[in-house]
Amino acid sequence: MTIHEILEPDTWITDRELALMNTLDDLFPISDHLLCTWHVNINILANCRKYYLIDLKDLSKRTPINLQGYVPNPKWTDFLKD
């Protein structure tokens, strides 16, 4: 970048790749680092999903079964809308 007189970027947007984040901090100490909102949203969905599952033993639910052996909780749809 120096050879070609390219200015240091003000901001970097990445996923949560720790090695990349550390390297950016070392090489571009005055640049800001932001996490990609798509990656943040996917991480939220992946980690929250477990709180919205219903065991197969709950036979009163008439919804399709997913591959993990659980039926979707109706509150999951509300969570996704929010």
C-alpha cells in the first residue's frame, strides 16, 4: 500500500475470524473494525435457535419435524419476524 501510495482504510468489515482481526489490529492500528451484520445475524440465529425447540414427545403439536428430531416452536417464527 505504501509503495502505491494507497491510504490506510478507515474501516474494516469482517466476520469474526480472530486471526484476521488480530492482524488488522497490528497492521492498521488506527483503523476501525466492524463485524459484518450478516455474520452477526447468523450467529444470533444459530445460538438462539436452541431456546425455541420442542421435543418430539410433545405430540399435541401438528407441525413438520425437522432433521434434528424436533418440531419448530411457534415462538421461533415470532422471534424471526422481530
